[in-house]
Amino acid sequence: NLSTRLGKVFDRLKGKGVLSEGDVGDAMREIRVAMLEADVALPVVKDFIASVREKAVGQEVLRSITPGQMVVKIVNDHLRELLGGATSELKLASPPAVILMVGLQGSGKTTSSAKLAVRLRKDRKKVLLASLDVQRPAAQKQLEVLAQQAQVDSLPIVNGQQPLDITRRALESARREGFDVLILDTAGRLHIDESLMVELLQVRDLAKPHETLLVADALTGQDAVNVASHFHERIAVTGIVLTRLDGDARGGAALSMRQVTGRPIKFVGMGEKLDALEVFHPDRMAGRILGMGDVVSLVEKAAEIVDKDEAERLADKLQRGSFSLEDFKSQLLQVKKMGGMGGIMGKLPGIAKLKAQMGEAKIDEKIIGRQIAIIDSMTKIERRNPKIIDGSRRRRIAKGSGTDVADVNRLLKQHRQMQDMMKQMKKAGGLGNLKNLLS
Ligand code: GDP
Ligand code: MG
């Protein structure tokens, strides 16, 4: 799987501080293979690799994880973001809200229509199902049977009627009989063809659906881009239902379709039964595509450990009274790095405590950047012995770092406060207590 593969790529790089272009290049080859194996369409893979490369090169590697794990984390975060970040529910307007189901033949439109009906019924909605599929002889009957199982109404079948007539009748009946939602199940084709599109356009213009859901088989590999772009360009879908994820599809189609349409994946089909429809979760899908669910949590844990190590190291230094402005700077850098990784911050108990202790100093990237600039503008001697920093030195440092003397004063005061605090704690019970406080 991907993480062991990446592990091999990075074994020889252990201990390097920053991801170089070469390191990332090797890793990207592995990720490319993994994504193709997961059935992500090639153009989508290319885009993806390009943006991950940009994010990863130059990224600092956390101390107690391997560069490989670091890359995996970057890849996973980016993938999650592309897949939509959060779940996306149906948007249904005032009744009767119309949902139009479109897709290729056999993609799971009829089944998914019934599954959605069950879901909506459980939400106390009154649902009407109508089949516009006059292509296959038994299609309308199939939906009628499923509607019974779903315990919702279906539009009575009138033989010989064309899709537009059925649509008209369904709309009338939905209005007249006070249905909350009308689900229109349409015919598919084995391949995209013009007559199908024309039929769908006519139905769409008549029914003015609030949701147009593209139903697609998760096993659709490289063809996913074609299918999604054709349907989306012609009839503007509002969301995607990905079926057959109960099988061994790796889910690459999810990424391809999402990328091509820019529309959210709303539901996934997890079986043939009518209750087998789940809300789509981007994070689960990211793990599925890369086949690495555990790695990510492992990386997050490692990040916590790093922080604990760092906090304890800092505690030692403070206690010995040797906490220089250089140490302060490395602490600020660590905080900045954590903050920059987004989300991890909240999971770091040590940092959270420090944050509170530093009082007025907000852990804000901009402020931290300024603080680091101030320390950088000092001479080595000043950093090790801040007592010598008088008025004229302060003015010089402020100028050099593009800040005000007041900023320099504030930073020096913070540094002093941290030292004082440590002295007090040393009196109160020593390092043991301090460690408890930091963790
Ligand atoms: P349609 O032609 O698009 O209407 O497709 P159908 O809804 O008739 O589904 C075709 C076949 O796929 C049926 O045998 C369904 O039971 C099956 N199917 C649909 N969705 C799923 C799913 O999520 N998982 C599995 N395993 N089978 C599904
Ligand atoms: Mg069907």
C-alpha cells in the first residue's frame, strides 16, 4: 500500500529537515501509481500531483515522523479538501420539490431513487416516485415495486405515454395531492448519446428540478471524466450519487467526478437494499482512495508527541535559567509550523497551555512572524543577553524588523515573563510540576 511504498522512498532521507524537490518528486511517482490504481482519471491525477508538489516542497518535517508520513499527510489533507471538505445535504425548495435522477443505464438510478425516497420518508416527507423510463419494458414496473418496498407512492403507470407526458402528469399529481418531494427516475443509455440528452433537457425544462443528481457507478474508471463532463455540460447537475461502493471500488471516480463537475458528491450507494444509501464523507473517501486510513491518525499522533518532547525540552531549559531569545525563537517557529498545518493546533495540549501563559501574545501567524523578525534583527550577543538591549538598540531592532519600538518592548517583556514564571515554578515544586502543567 501507499504508506509502505512511500516509506521505502523516504527511508534514506530520514532526519532531513525540509522536503526537497527531489524527495517530493520520488514520492509523487508513488502517489501517482496509487491514485491510478484507485481509478482516478489521468488528467485529474496530473492536476492533483501538481498542486501537492507545490504544497510539499520546502515543507518542514516534524521531528518524530518520517518524511514519507509527512507527505502522506499533505496528500491526504489536499485530497480531503478537493473531495469537498464537508458533507453536503439535499437542497429542497418549497413543495413539491423535484429531484431529477440522471445517468447511464445500469448506474443505479432506479435503485437510488427508491433509496432516496426511503430516506426522505424517514424525514417525514411525503414522496412521489415516477419513472420516465420508456426504453426498457419493465422499467416502470421495477420502480413501482421498489416504491412499495420503500413504502412511498408511485405514479400510476399509463402504457404508451412518453417521458414528457409522464413528467407533466407527475407534476400535476404532486401538486394536487400535496407531495413534498417528487423524484423523477429517467432512462439511461449504455453510452452517452444525443437522443438521451435531448430527452433529459426537455424533461428538465419542464420539471425545473431543485436537484439534478448524476448517478454513477463507482467502478467507472478512466471513463468517469467523460461521463461526468458530458452530463454536466449539457444538463448542469447539482450533485452526484456514487453507487456500488460496497464492492471493491477504490473510489477514484469520486475524485474525478467532483473535479470535473465541481459539484458535491451527496450520497454513496452501499448495497442493493433500500437502506444502503449513506451520506458522503470526504475524509473516509480520501482514506479509501489512498488506502491509508491509519497513517493519517498516526501522523497526527506523532505531531502531538513532537510537541510534548519540545515542551519538555523547553521546560528543562527554562528551569536552568538558560532560556535565551534564541530558544524563544525556536519555540515561536514551532508554534508557527503547527498553526500552519491547520487543525493540528487544537490537539496540542502543550502549546495550548503555553498560549494561555503567554497572555497578551496571540498565537496568530502574522504576530508570530513579526516576533521572529524582531529576534532575527538582534545580534547574537543581544539574543543571549537581552539585558544589554537599551533604548538605542531597541530602536535599531525595530527598524531592522520593520516594527515599532513598542513591539520590541512587548517581546522582551514576554520573554522576561516566561523566565520569571519558570523561576516561580521552580520554587513551587520543580520540574515535575512544570511538566504536568505543560501536558
Ligand atoms: P439504472 O439502470 O440506473 O436504473 O440502475 P438500477 O437502479 O436498475 O441498478 C442496476 C443494478 O445495480 C441493480 O441490480 C441494483 O440492485 C444494483 N445496484 C444499484 N446500486 C447499488 C449499490 O450501491 N450497490 C450494489 N451492490 N448494487 C447496486
Ligand atoms: Mg432504471
